[in-house]
Amino acid sequence: MSASAAIADLYRDKYRRVFAGVVSLVGEFELAEDAVQDAFLAATAQWPAAGVPSNPVAWLVSTGRFKAIDAIRRRKALRELEPELQSRIAAIQADNGEVSEREIADDQLRLVLTCCHPALDIQTQVALTLREVCGLTTEAIAAAFLVAPPTLAQRIVRGKAKIRDARIPFAIPGPEELRQRIDAALAVCYLVFNEGYSASSGAAHLRDDLSQEAIRLGRLLCALHPDAETFGLLALMLFHDARRAARTDGDGDLVLLADQDRTLWDQARIAEAQDWLARAIAAEPVGAYTIQAAIVARHAAAPSAERTDWAGIVGWYDALLEAAPSPVVELNRAVAISMRDGPEAALPLVEALAPALSSYHLYHSALGDLFRRTERSKEAIAAYGRALALAQQEPERRFLARRLAELAGCDEM
Amino acid sequence: MLLAYVAESAWTPDEALACVVASNRVCDALRARGKLVAAAPLPPAASAASVRVRRGEVLVTAGPFAETVEQLGGFFLIDVASLDEAIAVAAEFPPAQRGTIEIRPVQPLDGVPDVRFDSPPLPGVTRYVLFCYDDAEQWEAAGPAALAAAQAEAAANMQQLASRGQYVAASPLHPVTTATSVRIRQGKRLVTDGPFAETHEFLGGYLMVDVRDLNAAVAIAAKHPGARLGTVEIRRLLDPTSASPV
């Protein structure tokens, strides 16, 4: 491959890695962006004659770092710098710019943790992560989240200013804090995925891209911080994504899991998800993402809704209630029990959740379903009616309206 | 700058005292590591005076600049390397358990006299801290030239105070968009973006002075450019010596 083709490939595929290596050192986004540009320019000037170095990413990172250090020097003398930055610069110069694979990975993790810092609001975390870690453009992120590009640009500017002025460090914290911080990064990743997966307004393909980006980010996190929950989240996203084609019908209406055409499920994705799930369970400790992935895995393995391992699913919901207790998990567990033991067994469990979930449309919809299955159509109509009044999204509203119409038909007969 | 906001009703007098004692212990540990610049508890917010200047007229009202449940009960100036370190320090202070500690990065300003937290006020002199609350929209509307002029005017005021021995310290803070709030609830550390409460005007800086009485402090507040577009809240330091490293 020619030097210029190699550079073009690196620019497309490895730019964010190089950027992470530079920004983690100097802690300034604009400066790092310029320095990385300069490093690629230097490669264009030197590689055609000198040949492509054996580790081109490491070459670009160390060149970018030297460019950034030069720029800092032009602004102020080295001795005026923060002691920490001073010593890192000294270390880099001492080992003559050798950058290891491990160091590059750590720098990427530093960048992820900085972008997902809890001192930034969650929307800013998402925007910064997508732009600085994943390399999406401001316009693409804005389109996916249905906000005006200037609004998103402002969010990113504010986020960077906060990182700079409040000195959010580009650092990997100690073990006890790292868990929380990784969880925050996983939460951002899953939020991006769900934004692309569950919402149905806006341009569908942009939202699909968002899910694919989240899966890419999930893979990156698995490489940077291999642990049970990171694997579990990737498995969970892959399982969901495998069902994408079956989730909506030709009119864009939601198709419930029970009614999906299972031949449309992406078996290769499911197999990959199962691998990650097995790794997650082996890695321990089993956390909420892994448990959710295990539940979805039971569905993915089932030939139909009836022939699903509902007993196994109830067991995993019991585990989820312990790991991450919430009324919504209790509701889902009750629905699984209705599949295992019949709707009569689940009704009292669901009704007991009324105080906590009375304003949640899926609560009323689940209740309506149980009434429908026990042939209490009057109660079912009332419950679906409450669900329809609370539901926000169009496809869900259409689904509920259909159910109501069916029940009204039964009633007349 | 760490600002401790607590609902004053959250403590019994004994608990409030215990909080000050425990906070002092944290301060001692920080001081030993060279990370404490200054710290001071504040008297109840009801004793505050707020100063605004509108159309050239000085308006002084009793009480803090905003009626919030949680009120500024003390502050700590610390010198740390990163926000993570500031968060760790904030989590150690007892007010984080019942209220909120707001972390605000301090912005260096040229032309300001050297701080003298270390020298206690002379006999017959009281130390006040003036908290300057700004309306960012107003300043934006006024434009960057007006802001630069205001900063120069403030710096000149401080030089004048210093020449009279009245100046202790002053600094603007970075905009409120850089604020981070820390709370401890059920033993868990909660870190959130933003200030402790959404108010219309936000703390933009502080000025600490040694003067004879409240009226002298009001006169200084009235001259501060921030009083013309925002509010300057005057709080007497509870124990003047605790503002200086002992």
C-alpha cells in the first residue's frame, strides 16, 4: 500500500485514537485537534520518502504530542506549566516518544471517562462522547437527537469549557471510583443505543446509525475495560439489534415480541451476542446489563412466544430485582409469571404495583392485557383506555387503539 | 471555591456547632497538605444585607439575594489539581451530608492586589465577604467591552481598598455553567452538573474586606460594578480568625 493510501486509511479509521492520545496528555480539545492535523500533515510530508512506520498510530500519537507541546511552549515557558503536565512531558521526551498500544488504549479510556464525567449533564455527556470518542459530526448528532445544530454546538462548547475551566481531569481513577465511572460510560452508551432503538420519530436511518454507533462504542469499551458488565451491555445491545427488522411492520407500526416474524431475526448477531453473554457470565460478578441480556437471550432462543423458557426468564427477573430493584422490573417479572403460570396468577402482582406505576402507560397496558386474557373485557377496555391517555409515541398509541377496537368488537358479539 | 448550602432548619444548634467543628478538622487536614487557602462559616442568612444600584440609587434590603430553602452557610477556598480532587474534598465536608456543596472554579484576574487571608483584621475592624451575583443575560446584552470596563473598574476599586488596608481577597469565578454540585445521601456520593439551585442571578465572584461596620461594607458594595446589573450580598464572617489559616 502506498504511503498516501495508508495515511488516508489511518485518517478515516484511527483519527479518534490518535486524538485521544493527544488530548489526554494536553487536556485541551482545540489544541489537540490542531496538533493531530499537524501530525497527519507531517506524515504526508515524511512517509512517502521514509516509508510507513511499523506502528503508524503510535507514530502519529507521539508526533501529535510533540506538536501540541510545541504549541504550549509558544504560549508559555515549560516551567510555568502544571507540575503534572510537566512531568508527563518530561517522561515522553525521555523515552523518545515511544507510545505503546496499552498507553493508546488507556488514553482512549481517559477520553471516554472525561466525556462521561458525572459533573457534566447527561445530554452533554452524550454529545461529547459521540463527537469526541465516536467522531460523529455536530450536524449528525443534532439530526439524530432532533435538535438544531447550533443548540448542539453550544452544548459541546459548554461541555468543553467546563472540562477546561473546572479542570475535569483526563484520568483513570482508582479502582473504587472506576466502577462508578465505567457505569456512567456504559449508561451513556446504552442511552445512545436506546435513542436509536426505541424512538420512532424523526429520520429512521439516522436513529439506526445511532444504535450502530452505540454498538461500536460498546465494542470499544470491551477492549478498553474488559469486565462482566461491559460485555453484558454489548450482548444486550446485540440481542436487541438482532430483532430490529422484525420490530416494525411495513407501515412502521410496532410489532410486539410475541407477534414478530422470527425468521427476520439476525441469527449471526444473536450468535455473537450469545458469545458476549457467555463471556460476561464467566467474568462475574453478574450485573444488571448481563441479567437483562440473559433475559433477552431466552427470547432469542425461543421458536415462539409460547415455547419460550418462561421459567428461566422469571428466574433471571428475580436476579434483576436483586441487582437493580424497581417497580418496572417487578412489572416485567409479573408479565413473565403470567406466561409461565397464566394471567390469573399475575393479576394480583400487577395490581399491587398500582401506587408506584399509575402514571406509566405500560403498566396500564400490561394490566389491560391480563384482563383481556382472562376475558374481562370491560376492565381491559378501561385499562387500555388509561394507557392510551398516557402514551406519548405514535406507534404505541396506534397499537393501543387497535387493541381497544378489537375489544369493543368482542363486546358487541 | 466550595460553597456549602444547607437548610438552616436542618441542624439543631448543637449539630450546627458539631458541623463547624468537623469541617474545621477537614480544613486542618487540607491545610497540612497545603491545599487550603481559606475557609469560613457564615452566620444565618437572615443577617445578610443585599445591595443593588439601580438608576444611581443604592437599594439595601435585609436578607440574602434569593429566598431559597438551602442557604449559603460557609465556604472553602481550596487549591487542588483537578475537579475530581475537589469533588473528593467536598464529599468530606459535613454539609454535603444534609445540603449541597457547590464547586466553582476560580478565575484568575489581572491587576488584583495580593490576597492577605493570613493577616487577621485589626481590633475594631470586621471582616465581611461580598458575594456578587450576576445576571449573565444582562452582561451579555451589555457586550464584551462593558464587561472588560467593569472588570477594570473592579480591579481599580480593589487597588484603592488595598491602599487603605481594607482589602483581603477577591476573585471572579468561572461562569455558572462550570459549576458542579456534590451531595452525600445514604452514604452515596451524588455528583451533578450545575449549581445547587437554579436562580436567575448566579454567584459571579467574591470580595473580602476589613471595614468598620456594615455601612462601610455597603458603600464598597455600592461601588462595585456588579451591583448595577446584579446583586451584592454582604455576609459578616462568623469568626474572622477562621478565615485565615491558623
